[in-house]
Amino acid sequence: MSRSPFDDLPPGAGEAPRPGHVPPTSDPLIEAAACGPAIDAGPPSPTRLLFDRITAEVRKIFVGQDELLLGTLVALFSSGHVLIESVPGLGKTIFVRTLGRVLGCDFGRIQFTADLMPSDITGGPIFDMKSQEFQFRPGPVFTQLLLADEINRSPAKTHAALLEIMQEYRVTVERTSHKLQRPFLVIATQNPIEAEGTYNLPEAQLDRFMFKLLVNYPSAEQEAQILVMHGTQDDLDQRLAGLATVSSPEEIVDMTRATSAVHVDPKLLSYINAIVRLTRQWPHFHMGASPRAGLALVQGARTLAAFRGRDYAVPDDVVELALPALRHRVILTAEAEVEGHHVDELLTAMLRSVEVPRL
């Protein structure tokens, strides 16, 4: 008797939800999140104190969007990058500038357009009349927090210039490599796919992003607060200057190394592995997630645990980061798209089929 590809997965992991099926009361996701974020009750750790200070300062300028702030900080302290999908005008530039001021990091911005060339990103050799030699002039990518605005408005050859930069933190021009400063975080934004004049990002580049974050319109209360805070003609530079710089690039690098010491139980590693492998067999996905998705979940869970003041990761951490880590790494089947399914909806159904370990 031949074996099914689902034989090695947890019970029920290979089954799509049946129409009209009532989920059991013991929903794994509900159980994992029933008590909210698991926070250590002991004395606050240095990482948790730093996270709280950063969040408090950013909130003085930037309103709402909790998932954006948390996901970006987790990626930063995990040596990752984030892709943000939203319509224009939701404050992404203000967010990155505010974050750069609070963290003490340099900020750079590239506005992607259809005629942007790779050398416009990386820089290139310029002839120096005094020395009669070519000198390398660094491009805008030589910064620490890089906002790649509307990245899907440029063609693939321009996107390719970011691949080496995001993975290896260096720029190679004329056979010479130039290292980037650390920390280095790419915060790329894209318009919704249905927007006119955009390109689909290649899968190789999408996989380089640790998270894909969705930024929606603020609530009525948050939008009223935005009108009060930003409804005057005050200069943004002056307001940013009033924020406290609570960290430094050196401290961020040290904290990033420290998060690698957070313990991840072997049962939790098996849970992450089961989730990632199931994306490749789930009937609604034409293509599943790569092993890089598992690495993103492991390191992200470590960082999130450190933000919560713990030196160990729990299933809550994985569940909270699963959608941002997976939604851009899977491709729906044609049938799923025709039926109007959304990737987050299908991923949530898939996650509910995987048994949450008890540590």
C-alpha cells in the first residue's frame, strides 16, 4: 500500500476545511493565544526595556499600526527586512524617519520608478579630475534604515540590484565589494497588485524579506488623533528633533547577537518545520514556502520572546509571526484565486490543522 505525502504530518494536517464544518472547540490557534502574549513576570530584561523605550518614543509621532511597528522591530533585531503593502498616504515615510531618529540610525530613501537604474541604487565609479582616476561614489543604499518606496514600480533588473545587498550586506561594483554599515534594514513598500503601472516582484526577492506587513487605514479614533497631532504646519524635522534617541547602532548589533541565545525547544522547532512543510502540500497553494521561511520563524520567535522579557520562545511567538512570515512566500492555485480565497484566510485554516506543542 502506497504512502500518502501527509502520513508524516500531524493528524488532520493535510485536510482542507470542509464546507459547513464546525471547528472543534479546542482550536490550536485559540489555545496558543488564549492568554495573550506570554510576558515574563520577573525583572524586565535589557531587551524588553529597550523595546519599551523605542515604542514609547515612536508613539509620540506615529499613531496606530501596531503590527507595522512590532514586525519592523522584530525584523531589525533579527537581521531581516520587511515588505509593506499599503495604499499611499498612510505615513510610511514618517514612520521610518521617526524610527531612524529614535534608534540613532542613518535614514535613506529611494523612490522607485520605471526608469530607475541599478546604479542609481548602488552608486558607481566617477572620474576624479584631480587624481585622474575613477573613484567609487556610494549610492543611497549606503545607510542603515533604507526606505525603498513603491518598489513594485520598477522592472526586474532594478530589483536584482537589491538581492546581494539584502542577503550579504555588501555592494559589488566593478569587481570590488563595499560593505554596508550594520545594522541594515530594508523597508520596502509596494502598492496593491491591482494598482496601475506596477510589476510583480520576483519570487527570489520576495523570499529575501523576512516579513510582509499589511498596513490598513487607521480606525476612526486613530485618524482623529492623527488630525490633532499632524494638522498644523509644524516642521517635521523640528518635531523629530524633540524625540529622544534611546539606542545606537552598536547597541542594536549587540542586542541582535543576544537574541540568538534565546532558547527554542526542539518541540517548537518541529512545530515550525511542520508548518513550513505543510505549505508545500496544502491543496490551495501552487507553491509553498522555502526553508528560509522556517529560519525567519525561528529567529523571529527568539526576538519576539526577548521583547516579551523571556529567554525562551513559546508557541504564541510562532503563531503571532506566522502570517507575516508566510503570506508572501506562498502562491495560490488558479482555482483558489477564481474562488476568491485570500492568502491569509487559507494560511489561518492551514495553521489550525497543525497541533500546537505543549512545552
